[in-house]
Amino acid sequence: MQFQDYYTTLGVSRTATDDEIKRAYRKLAKEWHPDRHPASKREEVEKKFKAIAEANEVLSDPEKRKRYDALGEHWRHGQEFGAGGPGAAGAGFRNVDPEEFARMFGGRGGGAGGGGGGFSDFFAQMFGDMFAGRGQHARPQPRAQRGADAEAEIELSVGEALLGGKRSFALTTRVPCEVCGGEGRLASGACPACAGLGAENRRKSVELKIPDDAHDSQVLRLRGLGQAGPAGAGDLLLTLRLVGDDTYRLRGDDVEADVVVAPWDLLEDCRVAIAVRGGTATAKIPVGTRPGQKLRLRGQGLTRTDGSRSDLLLVVRLGLPDSLSDRQKELLRELAAASPPVRGGAASGS
């Protein structure tokens, strides 16, 4: 195996100070960063960048640098390491197991006298694939990263939040371009499909199950609906914004809802079935209740931030059947003739 001379890679002398090594590394890492070079030279640049990073990893660590220097300057000439030791040109090779290899370079072997700290990161990086799974000192491979989380908001009616169910909504996500594989470039130049950005927007329909504790400004985490990544997509952080509808509206923590009954229902006690989360509740409207009066159903509203449930305030409204017979219309005219005008709300009382 050929070993590079780390001092030559960084362009510093063997007596270089820590600060000199640090400055040399920063300069070279900036110069050879893959993002600063065209895709056509990516393989060459990445190889150079990894060599620079490897050299810095060894020379910037006092213990690793000491071990590297102890192997002799034969490494700077690329001599192969054989059974005869460093620089034994023409020497034969023999197989060694991971424990013996570790002992040879100061690591902790399998014997009772083994000491030290195991493979250096340098050797683990170079030989990790060779010894993967064969010893407890093998360095674990870095895990692929998930995609980034995304954020979005959705308007939900107060009635939907109160009664539950499902709600479909469209979501725009950012995904790697299928044409260029996320590179942003093709052999002929910039990718026309993504305009060289390497990613494109995609619309998808999502069906949301409205949670039992739905409330305004609540943030839901939807797994796997965020940005794409090598280890899978991130999550979507979805904020609920509650808006009033024709029947339901927010009044502080409580929910206010209209309940429509006929005028004759108020001539005596009336019981009305009210839609609530998970079924129905029965509300009693006492005789003499006036239109616009509010009745309170405790604990039938939305979930508060402390986990308790707010109240449902029922506002009594009057209504008539959708269709009336001639006789019903006649009776209503007789009632109107015998009664003073009824006005309220925005209507003038004059």
C-alpha cells in the first residue's frame, strides 16, 4: 500500500508548528473545495480534498503526528509496507489480523499486555473497509443524513377542528431533480429541467387526520414529508391556523356556535342534539329563551394549551322551515298583524 507524505500534502516542513499546519490546511481546503471546481473535475478534486483533510487530521493531532513521524521518512517516498518493516524494498508480504496490526502501531491488541487507544482515526479511515466487522476497534462508518425539515401553515375551520375528521391539502416540496440527479449539470452544460439548481418543486396531495387536541397555532410533525435526503426525507412541521365559518367561531379559548330553532320551539322547554367531538350532546333550551341568548356546554370546546377543554357557547337563532304551506303563511301574517315590530342586532329599532 502506498502512503502519502502528509507534510508534502500540506506544503509544510516536518518542524512546522500547530499554527502553521492550521493555516496551510485552511488555505488548501478553501482552494480545493469541490464546490469551487467544475463538475467535470469532480473526481480529481474530491480525491485531492480528501488527501488534504486526511493530512490535517493526522498532523493536527499531537499523538497521531508522533506515531506518523515514528514510522520514518520512507513514507514520503511512497514505499510499500511489507514484512521487513518500513522501506524494506522487495520484501515479501504476510497477512496480519486486526489485533496484530493494532499492536504493531501502538494500538490495543488482543493480549493482556495490549495498551494504548486502539486504531488512530488515520488508520481506521484507511483500513476501515478492510477490517469492517472484524474487531471492536473498527471505526463506524458515518451515517447518511436525513433531509431537512420543512415548515408550512394550513387554515382549518373552527368546525373542522372541533368535530375532527380528515382534511386534504396540497403541499409543495423541494426534491432532487430527476433529470440530473441533483447535480444541476449535464454533460452538455446546465440542466434545463431545474435550471442548474439541482432541485425542483413538486406538488403532492396530503390527507391530514385532524387530531383530537387540535387548536389554533398548534404545530403538527408529519413524518417523511420534508426535504429529501440520502437517508430519507425530513419531517413537515405543519402549523394549524383556525378560522371561523358560517356556524363556528372562536371566542377566546371557547367556541361559539349558532343553534337555529323555530319560533314555536321557544314556547316551552326544548331539547336539541348538538354535534360535538366523537358524537352528540343534548342541550336544553328553557322556555322563554330569547333569540341571541347564549347557553354553555362545559368541556365541549377545543383543547387548551394546558390540556383541558374549553366550553361550547350555543347562540340561539330563530329560523323557519324551508317551505311553508298557505295556511302557515296565513297564520304568520295574523301573528305579525297582532304583534309589535321585532328588531335587533344591526337592525334599527325605529
